[in-house]
Amino acid sequence: MDFLDQYIPLNLLPIGETGIVQKLLSTGTQRRRMLDLGLVNGTPVEALQKSPSGDPTAYFIRGAVIALRSEDAGKILVER
């Protein structure tokens, strides 16, 4: 099975579903920010709701609700 077939970007996770973080594609300070938010391998992330404009989306991560822009969430690969 191809790596990208098994995992999807977090921004494509349907609302109400939970994914498990598998890989961060971001680099530098953005990668550090994601790690600081608790987005490490094995972390469950639930897509809660989109803003009225469609971006950002609210996610439930380690007991906190975090809003991530689609651009940033697209660099987080999750397993459904």
C-alpha cells in the first residue's frame, strides 16, 4: 500500500471523524509550533467544525480545541 493512500492530510478529515497523527510535513518554526500543540505521532485528532468562511477548522487535540488553517492542517498526515 502506498504511503499517501494510507494517510490523508488533516484538512481532508471529515467533520466529526478522528484521525491519528502519523507524520508532520512542515519544517522549521511551523513544525516546532505543531509539536508544541501536541501533534506528535500517535496523537488522536478530531475534526470538530469549520468556521463560517470554511477556514480555519477547529480540532480537538489532547483536551484542547485548536483552530488550524487549511494550509497548516494540510501538512499533517493522519490515519483514519
